[in-house]
Amino acid sequence: MKILYAAMEHDYGDESRGPSFEQTNFKSALDGMGHEVVQYDFMAREKEIGRSAMRREIVETAAREQPDVTFFCLFTDQLDVETLRLISEKGGAPTVNWFADDHWRFDDFSSKLAPGLDWSVTTDQDSLPKYEAAGIENVILSQWACNRYAYTPTDGPLEHGVTFVGQPHADRPQVIEALRGAGIEVECWGLGWPAGRLDHDEMVRVFGTSAVNLNLANSSTPPNTLRVRVGRMLGRGPKGPRPAQIKGRTFEVPGCGGFELTERVPHLERYFEFGSELAVYDDLDGLIEQSRYWLEHDEERTKVAEAGYRRVMADHTYDHRFDAIFSAMGIA
């Protein structure tokens, strides 16, 4: 299938930050599945030729390529409703966008752009009534997953105890210090931690060689500077803490054969069996207790990690997600 793929190649459009999440997961998975992918980086083109010219160019690209579907991962307001409708009309194919953060961006973002699309994908089950109330049809509930072409198990013995990969947003440093204060050493990587960022291959290796991979769900508010910057881009001011939500890490860690201890978030039980495919905690005391328990029970922990890997490979790869999305759109 020929896919016009419109998303950022680099993280937040910044080449110095390396590949974006979309590039490592969506683009790589679509390539791996054997689709013909025509990439259009709206962020890079806007920087080069300006927003108005970029909008005209992506419509011209759709008209020239005549794809079977145009898949978007929109960021802020680079594209507008009129441009989205023209892409569908001139390209002669349905358009679909993956709305990643409806938990906190529906009112200010998704509800504004979805009317210009033929289809919308949401990862937030609780936003489905919001789409319906707004009169937005053709909404597909999907979820994050593991890109099996980029995340694979690592052979060899464990190299780490408890680890966390992610930025030190809001109270995450305090959570890590509380674990350390309880005698549980935690190694941390990510922009803002002393150890810095890991590249993709290093991160995959950490997932596969850690006794316990922590997933501190995205329920905390980013630092004020980032929050204000993103809020301005979205045309609004900063708000309070974001609601907890399932993220890609939830599937990536077990997809690498790693054991995961994650914060309990809404609807997670739809995707994993707690205690047998991954472990969950509800509060800081539970996190400390669970960390100690799983560090001390090697055989049980290994069985859970193996079961988590099997579940991801059977049900939660991006092959599964894209096949379901395209099938719902009638273009499988």
C-alpha cells in the first residue's frame, strides 16, 4: 500500500535531538511492514520555505503521489483544516491522524483539526464521548505499541538492577530519591539526568538487561519553561498536572524482553494481566515495596518478563495497530 506519511523526522523538529518518536516507531514500522512510504516532514519544510508555501507543497505532493492513504502525526498548528481537506481531495485518498494526547489536548488541539480529516485515531478511551459530542465521526480507538523492527530482546546476563529511562519531569527526581533513600539504587538516563540521554540501541539494551525497568507514567507536569513553550504553541497557557495515561514505554520494555514495573493508569488492564505479564504500583509506598519484591524473586520475575514479551508479540505491535486502523478505514 502506498502511504503519504506526514510527520516530523526529528524530535520536536530539532535535528540535534535525533530521530523523533514517530520516525523510530511509526515510520520504521510502516517500512518494516512492506508499505511504500512517501515521507513529508512538514516541520522541516516549514522551516525551509515558510508555512504558507509548505501547506501548498504538501497538497501538491498528495496530488502527485496519489497515495492509498495519507497518515499524519500532527504536532501543533503547522497544518489547518482547509489544507487537510485539500490533501484528501487532491490526493484522492482518505486522511487519518494519530492524536497522541487527547487526555489533555482534545479541547485545544484534536477537536480543532479532526473536522478536516476523514478519520481520527485516539489512544484515549475516555475521549470517545468527547468526539461524539463534538459531532466528529470516524474515530478509531487504538493504543501505543512496540515496533518489533526497532525493539528486540538482548541476549546475555543482567547488567543493571532498577533503571528508569525518561526525562526528570516534575516529581520524578523526588520519586527516584525516595527509592534511593529506601536503599534501592536506581540508574537513570534521559535529557536532564546527570547520565544524559541514551541512543536508541543503548536504550533497548538497558530494557533487556535490567532486573526492573520502571515506568513512571506521564502523570506529572513538565518543567515550567517547556510547559509554557508548548502552551504558547498550542495557543493556551500552562495548566495543572497532566492526567496519567498509557505511553509507548509500557509496550516497548516487555517487547525487549524486559521486566516492567509501571504506575497503574486507566485502562491498562485491557492490555496486560497484572502480576503475570507486568507489575503495577499505585503509590510511592507501593513502588518501594514492589521494587524490593521483584529484585528478590528472580525466577518469578523472569517468568513475568517472558509472558509480557509473548503478549506484546501476540497483540501489541504496531503491525497489529496499523492493520486494525487500515481495516477500520476500509483500505486493508
